Amino acid sequence: MANAEKYLDLPLEDIIGDRFGRYSKYIIQERALPDARDGLKPVQRRILYAMHHEGNVADKPFRKSAKTVGNVIGNYHPHGDTSVYDAMVRLSQDWKVRNVLVEMHGNNGSVDGDPPAAMRYTEARLSPIASELLKDIDKNTVDFTPNFDDTQEEPVVLPALFPGLLVNGSTGISAGYATEIPPHHLGEVIDAVTMQIDHPECSVDELMTVIKGPDFPTGGIIQGLEGIKQAYQTGKGKIVVRAKTDIEELRGGRQQIVITEIPYEVNKANLVKRMDELRIDKKVDGISEVRDETDRTGLRVVIELKKEADSEGVLNFLFKNTDLQISYNFNMVAIHNRTPQLMGLKSLIDAYVQHQREVVTNRSKYELKKAQDRQHVVEGLIKAISVLDEVIATIRSSKDKKDAKQNLIQQFDFTEPQAEAIVTLQLYRLTNTDVHSLQKESEELEKSIQELLSILNSDRKLFSVIKKELARVKKTYADDRRSVIEAEISEIKINLEVMIPSEDVVVSVTKEGYVKRTSPRSYAASNGEPPGMKETDRVLRTFQANTTNTLLVFTNKGNYLHIPVHELPDIRWKDAGQHVTNIVSIDRDEFIVDSMVIDEFKTNEFIVFFTKNGMVKRTELENYKAQRYSKPLMALKLKKDDELVDVYITDCQKDVFIATRNGYGLWYEEEEISVVGQRAAGVKAINLKDGDYVVSGFVKEKEVKAQMVLITNRGAVKKMRLENEFEKTSRAKRGVVMLRELKSNPHRIVKVVHVKENEIVKIQSEKGLEEMIDPSQLRPADRYSNGSFMIDETQAGQVTSVWTTKKEENE
């Protein structure tokens, strides 16, 4: 029981919550996020301070990186050596930071993502501009805090004589916060700071007249001024960064795309690999070779194109599908007043200006005290030289240094520091010239004291000092801008021909829904035999097509499937195709009515739909061009139990004919059908009697005389000439009768087909009997006959389906 008091009974969630809260606070404040004042994370600040403290600076020789890393770990940063070395390497990579803070000898990695050499092989020192971040750190400019083992002190923040956060940017992820601040141009940032000092109320728009936007070390083209402006106002915004590319002409009419700058933080080796994979996988047509020709003179990636290739199209495809173009999202989070904050441009500059104000004030106070102390000593020395003989006599008569100082203080009213300076004075200083130099020094000190006092007493003077320092840094270190800024984000339009090699193919669609594309060679080798399919199946359509075309498949439920021909499975002619549900899923009870291959979605072409319940619809073909086609799309709106019966493509110059089950036929012009949108239901096509429904609808050329073959359920067939037997009327009428009505077992129409010269009609009965009818062998009949019987209804059953095929396919 004696030990019981040592243990606390606490809920686990409280303990975990408390510990995770502490951990989060630590990594937010002291690991992953930069300080708004000097733009550095703690590990970076410790590396720079350790190198500065050890004198490992730009005007001294390089020093082994391992020595610096050990120094940082031993004195300031008690973490893994890898993390310290990685941070140090990043500060030296001129494709990661806009102005490198560490100069490194040896392999410090590459833009291809190669790792740097181990720290025992590389050497490093501070760059000249890094010293500007640390300048005057020994003049009490910033606060110091004890290091992890209390053996020495480290700075809380660096004096930072230029705005490091905006110049080099920052990226990091902590708990609940992440930061993404892009690098900027040193000269522009300094101009913006100067503008805000002069006009504290200036707007973001005014600041953007000098600070155009980010300036990535890797160059590239930045698009989207609106995104930049939004980021500068709120801290969050989106821009597009794309590679700098040129199209060069080669001999023989060929071209090549040359990339000389890539987007920020993009791994070049991965980018080249990805582009080559697109070529190998034939995702893009027209690339013959991708080469990385980068050398010591600069970055250069060459994409050699095939002859006749569309260079702009290929480039657009690469912009869309590779890291040749990336989105960059600003998320300007920094630690300000010990708290993570999302900051806009004005607040970032303001944080820096307030920091500089403190730095200059602290430095001025330090230098003032030093000048005043020295002035006091100089006054003592001048006074001592004026009574030199007495002073010497007093010192000579003293026992020791302490006694001499005491005697000087008592006899001549010198202060302790003055007496110390006199007794440590070297004899050569007693010459006549030294009095003059002391008086001159006293005057200069007085001038310096007045200057420092004026800085401390006047904000205007203090800010002019800050601006002067910034102007010096700009003059010394600013270089040319690397990234180009464009106001608008370019829309990427990809030409289908670029992605797909243009190949001629044969497309087949069967009644049961099996589709495929076949090479003309495989088709030719079949010697006109039908394609591979189930015994119960039949070919619905065969098309001569191209891989750049689109197959539209229409179903009885009024849906359509938009299938690019190149996405159809490539299968030999004698093998069965793939069911359409493997490409786009359709319902179990849904079946294909018809299909068509579209070369181009033209504005002057229309699709006409006929439905079972007597509706007709005409819609512009271009409405059926789909961007997303992974699901069935609505071709027309069907009411209740209605179904799609027939579908045709027209040019607005045709006639339409509609036939019903009970034997009514109606003929009128296509113009009577008003043009409606893709999702509309259409208009009434024919006035149906109760119990009647539409079995056929077709379109025909106005001037061409049409032959129709009518097939009844009892197996009777007759041929009619449309122009002889019917009168052209108008839409939504009842139509005229095409059969003679019988009292018992009347004929009902299964289908009326419009046959062309080289076509034959096939019929199929309930019991699977198939019969072929050559319309040229039939005599024309009038509307009042019931035709001739082609099958015996008692033996074969009633006719269930009718279709037309080309003569040569059945020879």
C-alpha cells in the first residue's frame, strides 16, 4: 500500500489527448513550420547559426559536412543526423531554393531525384547571402535561449536582413497545419517591403505592381493572375505552372518539342520516363523518341515527333497527362507570435518589417552603449594626457595596478573604466599625435552617438536605415527573374487524333450485344464469312470505320452508349466479340435496337427516333457527342411502357414512313418533326387506335422511289411501291390501311422494311425457322392485298423478327 500514492488513475483518452496535444504543439512551433520573421524552420536556423558560429562562412575554406552536422546535433538539434544533413543539402540545391544559403562541394543531389553523396564526402560553407540573415547577430539584435542541454545559447530567430520567407519559400506538414509558400524574386520582394514601409495602407493590387508573383528557381511559365492575387489577399490560391517548351523544325519536314525549363519540384527523370511510357503504351500517337539531353550547360529534354505529327496536339496531351504542367496551391502558413497563422502578402511583409524594426532598435541600442562607453574612456584619456606628468608620478608611486587605479580615481576624479584605460595604456600612445587622434575619435564618437540617438528617437529615421540595408542587399544579390507570368490559364484542348493512331478497322455489332473491331486483314481473310458469334445470334451492323470514329449504340429503353471505336476490343473476325456490358453496363432486360458509326458530329445532321407508342423525335447529332461515357446516356425520354423501335440519321431533306401493328401506314416530310434537345421526348408521330402500336419507322430520300416489304405475323410477305400506294400527308394523322382486314385470324404486321437494290429480307419464326426473301423476285402489290405466304404458320409458328442484309453477305 505504500506505493499506491505514486500511481494516478486517469482515463486513457485524457492521457493520449494531453500527450498528443503537447506533441502537436511541439511539431507546429518547433519543427515543420517556418517563422514569419526570418522564414526558417528551427533545423535550418540551427544549421546556419552553427556554421556562422564556427566561422564556416563564404570567405573561408569549405569544411566537411559531417563536421557541421555533428556540431549541429551536439550543440543545438538533438535529432537524427540524416534529417539535419537532408535539411542542409536542401539549402544548397539551386533547383529547390531561389537563393541558396549553403554552398556545397561534391554531389548534392540532382533535379532527377538522385540522392546526395554521404556527408563524409561533401564539403560546405555558408553562402554570402546566408551571412546577411546572420549579420549583427552578436549585437543583441535577437533573443537567445538556452540550448537543449543548457551548455550554451542559440538564437530564437535570426536578424534576417532580407525577407527570407518570401524569397526562398517554404513547404512543410505538421499536425493540423501544412504550409506551401512559393519562392519569389529577391529584388521584387525588397521593392514590395519598401513600398509597404513608405505606404503602410497600400493595397495588394499596388504591391503586385512590384511583386509580380512567384519566381521559381526552375523557371517555367506561371499562369493565373487571379490565383496569385487571391493567394496574396487570403493566403490560399491556385496557379498553374507549365514547362517552357519550343517546337523546332528538323530536316525532312519533321519536328521536335524541346523542353528547357520544367515546373517547380518536378522530378525530371520521372517526367521523361512518364512521357516515354505514354509513347510505348500508345496512349499518344506521333512521338518517335523521348531523349534527355541535359548537360552542364542546362536542362534540355527532346521529344522527337513522327512525320506529319501534330506537334501542338502532342504538347497539349503531355501538358494534360504528365507533370509538364502542374497545379500549385498556395497555403501561406507561418509561425507568427508563437502561433501558426494563414497569412496574406501584406501580413507577411508586416511581420518582417516589425521584426526589422526590433532588430535595428536592438542593434542601435547596443552600438549606442558601446559608443558612449568608448566616448567616456576617450574623454578620460584626453584628460590624462593633459596632466600627464602628475598621472605618471601617481602611477609610479603606487604599489600595484589596483593601487594605481585607486590613486588615479582619488586624485583626478577619473571613473573606474577611465582609470583602467589609463593604467593599461601603452607608452607609445603618449606621443603628441595621439592626442589629436583621440580628439578626432571623440568627435566621430559624438557624431555616431547623435546618429544612433536619432534612429532610436525617430521612426522615419529607423525605417530609412531598414530601407538602406534592403537596397544594399538587393544591389548585391538580386539577379534576373526566371519564371514568366501569364494572366490567363490556358485551356488545354486535346485533339482525338493525337491520342489515337488512325487505323482503318471493321466494326461489328450483333443483335445480342456483342461488339468488336477487327483489322481489315483479318476481315479480308474470312472470305466474306459472318463474324464469330453464338448460333442464336445474328449480325446487326457491320461498318468500315476508323479508330478515330465513334460508335453510337441505341437500346430499347431510350438510352445510348457512346463508345470511341479505339476503345472497342480488338478481336479477330472469326472470334466472338465482347459483350457491350463489359464496356458500358446496361440493364439485363435492355437490348440493342440499332447502332451507327459517327465520323464527325456535324451540326447539319440529325437523329430521328421512332417509338412503340407513336412518338417521333428529331435532335441535332452534335448533342450526342459525350465527354463522359462510362454509363448509358439518355437518347430520348420515354414515357411509362414506351420503347424505342427504330433510329436513323438524317440531313433534314428526307421523308419519314411509319407502320403500325394493325396495318396503318403514314408518310410525311421530316420537316414536320420539330427539332428538340437530347433529353426531350419528341412529338406525336401517328394517331394510334387503342391497342395498336408502331412496329416500324424509317426515313427515305425524297426524290428516290422507295420499295417497301411488309411481313405479317402469319408469314405473309408483300412488296409495295410507296409513291404508288400512299399519299404524302402530315404528322400525327391516323394514316391509311395496308392490309385487308380478315374476320378470323387477321394478319398483323411484324415489320415494314425499306429495301435498297442490293438488299434481301430475312425472317425468323417462333420455332427458329429462318427464311430468306429476295425483294426483286416479288411482284408489287397494292394496299388491299395480304401478300403471299412465305412460311407455313402451322409448322414454323408465327414470325417473330425481320431484318435486312446485303446480298453479298448471303451468297
